[in-house]
Amino acid sequence: MHDFRYVAGQLFCEEISVESLVKKHGSPLYVYSQRTLTSHYQRLDAALSELDHSICYAMKSNSNIAVMHTLAKLGSGFDVVSEGELRRVIAAGGDASKCVFAGVGKTEQEIRYALDQGIYAFNVESEPELERINRVAGKLKKKAPIAVRVNPNVDANTHAKITTGTYENKFGIAFEEVEAVYARAAKLKNLHLRGVQMHIGSQLTEVAPFATAVRKMQALVEKLKSKYAFEFFSIGGGLGIVYEGALVSGAAAWWKRPEAREILTPSSYAQTLVPLLKGLGLRVLIEPGRFISGNAGILVTRVEYVKRTGKKNFVIVDAAMNDLLRPAFYDAYHEIVPLRKKRGATLSTDVVGPICESSDYFCKDRPLPKLGEGDYIALLSAGAYGSAMGSTYNSRSLAAEVLVNGKKSALVRTRQELETIWRYESLATWQQPR
């Protein structure tokens, strides 16, 4: 579910009109619903209640500290992939001891910092990484908790750029090699073999690939547990969301809608996987990101120009691919709606940004209401991999962000001032300013 809906013809986030927020804070503007974040976390947590489990939110999807604080207060751990992300967890009031550290390229400095903060486990991607963690832990006179990331060679049936569980991907250690890797890791005296991990991809909308991967892993996990007294099995993240037709009239659960009937839900996910996991006698870790934050956010943008050519109707807006990269990078779909409902026929429209790239678009040939200069539109389901993937390309500032909680709202990221974009640049010693 989410809490964006039309009230008397105006788009609202919870109890506040989105137009009032954009008039106060300007455009482009990210708007997040705290109620939606909370609901998504709690629904998933409740669905897994039969298991000893921990949710480690994949903060790469949305790392705003207000978003993370909301989840930390609910008891969430975090899936981090850099020292910067772990520092964000701590800044947001999260607990490092509930965090797992993923990623293929952990530096010695990052490993040191994570060990000093008491990380729950490193998800290890290669044997050289095992050796590095062992070496750094030895210098610190610590035991480093680790889990080997297993690549189960299961096709997640998702976009090629977000599949991670086949042998063509850079992630993890091949299924057939895992036992031998653990045997070698057991000989490294500064490691604590705490668990085992897998992750097969992102934006999975069916439970079948998860079930296939878990079934493939079961016997291996049981064998490794008996040898090394594991505490946990992490099944990764990847739960998908509705992008097309995401707007719900009222706060009804989106998964009850006819067109969403077949998509993965917390209950269908749990009904299939809990019976497979229950008998392992391990804590189950899950690392969702998009599922929690995706439908909890929108990007609001202003129409600057309408440009008609012989073949095209271009709506040029003030947001761009530097604000929301997913359409340019993945050809991703985001539902686009006006902040004020419009009546009348639709028009085949390309919504594009001002950046000097042909890939700077949000939709092509989409039937949309007739839009004009000064209108505001919202790109829905932008709470994951939106602001988090933002950049200052074309020297454009990072967008402002607002969190809504019922009738209250707060600016949780100030719009970046242009001068700060080049704050850390300088002329060479032999150059003179004009």
C-alpha cells in the first residue's frame, strides 16, 4: 500500500496536499510518506513472524537519514555497502551490530571501521576478501564475523542490470566452490564463521525464483551449519513493487487491485518461503530495499515548456535524469500524474528533462492529460533508487526532500546550493582566476 491519493481532485501525501509542499519547498522535490515506510516494514515483519528473523533494510535504495531513522525506530537493521553508508546508519540512530556489510570491493579502511563499530557480519564476495578481512582483524586483535555470499546460479528473471545470482555476475562465490571456501576460511584464525548469504537480484515480482534458490541452498546450509555452528542464513532482498498503475484511490492495499493480483506480496512470499526455512533452525536475515521505500516516495516536477514537433509532443520539466536516473539507465517505467486531476482526452506525450542527453526522459509516447507551462506532475514509485542515485551532472543541484507524517511535514534535505557543487575543486597552482 501507499499513502498517495487524490482528495477533491488534488494529489495528497497522507493528510497534506503535495501542491502545498512544492509551493513551499520548490521543484524538483522528493516527497516521502512515513506512514507508508512504517506499514511496509511492519507488514513484512509480521509475515515472517513464524521465523527467528531480522530485516536489514538495503539503504542503497534510499539513504536519507530521516527515512532510515523511521526504520531504525521500528527495529530495523541495515544492509550497507560502504563506510559512508555505515556512518549514515549511525548518524540516523541505527545500530551497527544489526548491520551486514555487502559489496565486492571493501577496502582495508572500510573493514577496520566496520570492525571497530561492531558490525554483525561481512557478506564476503571472494577468497581474497576473506584473506584481507582476516589480516585486518588480526591487526586489530579482533575476530571478524563473516558469511560467504553464495552465487546459486539461479536466474531471477529480472532486468539484466539488476540480476546478481548467475555466474555471469560479479557477485558471490560459485555454489559448487562454497564448501571448499568455508573449509579454508575455518583455518583463518581471525574469522568467526557466523552464517551464509545469498542474493539473486532486484525487483522480483514472483516468488518462484526465491523458492528455487532457497531449495537449492537448503542441503548446503544444513551441512555448513552442522560443521561451523552458524547463527544465520541470509536470503538477500529483491522483493519487487508495482510501478505501472501504482496510484491507488484511497489508502487501499495495492496488492488487492486486480492488475496486481499476481505480484509478490508479503503474505505470498512468506507462505512459500517460511516452510522451507523453518526447519533450518537458523535466524533468517532478509535485505529488502525497494519493497520498503519504493512506493513510499514521489518526485514532483514543474512543466517549463510544451514543445510540439511534426511527430512529437514534448513536455519539458525542471527535473532531469540527474534527479531520477532509472528511466534513462534501465528504461524503467514510473507512473506520471498531475497534482491536479485533469479532465478531457489524453495526448501521446514524451516527458523530458533539460539535460543535454537524448536519454534524459521520463516517458515516451505515454497517453497523458494535456499539460501546460506551470503545471506540476508527480513521478510515482520514486522512493527507491531516486534521490539515492542522484548526481550533479550539468552542474544541477541535488533536489530537496520532504518527509510527511500525517498532517506534519519536514524538510529532510535542503536543496543544494549551486556553489557547493564545486566547493571542493580548486585552480591549479599555476592558474590565475579571472
